[in-house]
Amino acid sequence: MMQVGRRLVHTAARAQCVVSTSTDPYVNLAFEDWLLRNTDAQTHVLYLWRNRPTVVIGRNQNPWKECDLGKLQERGVGLARRTSGGGAVYHDLGNTNYTVLMPRQAFSRDRCAVMVAEALQQAGIPAHVTARHDVAVGARKVSGSAFRLTSSRAFHHGTMLIDADLAGLSGCLRSRHADAIDARGVDSVRSPVANLRDFSWTIDHGTFCAAVRARFAAAFGPVSDMPFDPNANAEMRQRLATWDWLYGQTPDFVHRLDGFFGWALLTAAISAHRGYISAVDLAPPRHASALPPHVQAAIADVRRLLPGTRYCRDDVARQLAPVSARSPHAAEISDWILSAFH
């Protein structure tokens, strides 16, 4: 027996399947974490789930570098950070996510990717597994994946683009600051993508889930159903939605800026640690003419005020408000710094 929330569920079956009834990315990711920690170590579990429009980044990625945060806000697209590695992906209801949990010693990314590719082949779509463990049709990727390992359990999870908003995907996953940010985290590898609907008019969320479940049963034996409980991991769900997890988990990075003003050229290097500004190096190039005293004072204020501030436009704007009020030149410097946070 095992407990899901306050309910007991039999675990005699070696293969189980659970389908989420939620589109909340934090609920779904929290339940995935619960499955990893609480299911029988010798079972295989297939978990199928979808999210409302959300960009999901890997555990060690930089959201300011991986996505256009301003565009996410404009379009009502959420941000989530998963507990596994890998690159940034776009989720909406046209994308189905699959997770295969297994004993640690049975872990194989190829086996799970092949299982999904075979499910698509059974549906008449000529899918194959790439050298990067992605699933593709021809030269275009339809599924990316990542994994997580513990001492006794492992999971392989991936996306499947069925009828996703690819225009939204492209716009959300492109940051105009990407080249200016030096980050220690993992960069996403961009690949041409396609929806399964480009290859089949009959494929949808339901038929994909049925096809994957059939191949899962072929690989691991008779499958029993497991109930989905959105409240099974409520504490984890809350943690996944916090600023400290979404942004504060970001590895150290430096954002470099060049500012061309009518009165001077300035360069800035804004360093951040765990999502907070740790240092600001702001100065004109070497051998440049001396700056007027009021500009030097504004630069000194920026250097003094920003360390310890969250790497967030609203917080930085509040800190820079006194600087902006001092002179037109100081206001220009503040606006330029704030441009890094769009």
C-alpha cells in the first residue's frame, strides 16, 4: 500500500499510470516530485500531464538569459523552474508532458525515448530518437527531455509538441539580453521544432496518451491506474511558485551593458548571486575625459545603492529613484540601467 494525500493506494502492480487533471505547472511539477519520493522503488510509473501556457526552465538555468520575461508578462505566460536539468521549454495545452519513473538501476534515457518514438510510429508518425535523446520527425524536434536521479529512483521526462503555439514558443524563448549575460548555468540548445499535427490530423492529447500507455505496458507489463491528487505535495507546490525558487535558484551571472550618451560612453557589469545584485562595476572607458562631478556622484550612487537589491525591475527602479531625481544625466543613467530588466 502507499498513501496519496490521505488515501491509500495499492502498489502490488509493477507498472502504474497516472494522468493529471490539473493544468497548474506548480501542482504538476510538485506531484512529479512526490511520485519520485513516494512510489515503490521497484515500480515503473507513467505520469501524463499538461500545463497552461508556461515557460519551464531547467534547475540550473538563468531565466533572464533563457526567456523574454517582459513578453511572458504581456502574454500571460507563466514561469516555472523544474527540479531536473536540461533546457528551457514552452508548455501550453497543445503540449503533453510525459514522465517515466523507474528503479535507479533500470534508468536509461534511450529506452524511454525509444518507447515514445515507437508510440508515435504506431500512430503513423515516422519518429526517431536523436543523438541528444530527443524525439524528432525528419530534421525537426517534437520532444525534448531531461532526467533526474536519486539513490533509489530515477525519472526521464519530456515534452511532446502536439498542437502547441509555436509562434508563442519562439517569442517567449528568446531573450534580447542573452548575449550580454555571462552565466554559469546551463544554456539551452536551440533546434528546429514541429508539432505532431504537421504529420497527422488524428493525433491529439488523448490519442498520444493512449499510444504511450500501450507502449509502456508492452515494455513493463500490465498497467494499473493510480489516482492523481493535486494536494499530495502542497508544500512543494508553494515552494516552486516562490521568487526564491524561480529566480533565486539562478547560478551566479554578470550582465554587461554599454551605454552611449551624448555626453559620455559608459560600461556596466552587474553581478548577481542567487538572484540578488552583488556588485555593480560602472565607469567610462579608460583614458576617457573626466566626467562632471554630478555624473560621478550619480555613478557612485548606483554602485552604492544596487548591491543587495533583488535582480528585479521594480526593486531596482525603487533603489534608483533618488538618483534619477538629481539631474537629467543621472536620470539617463538610471533609465539605461533599467533597460537591462525589460
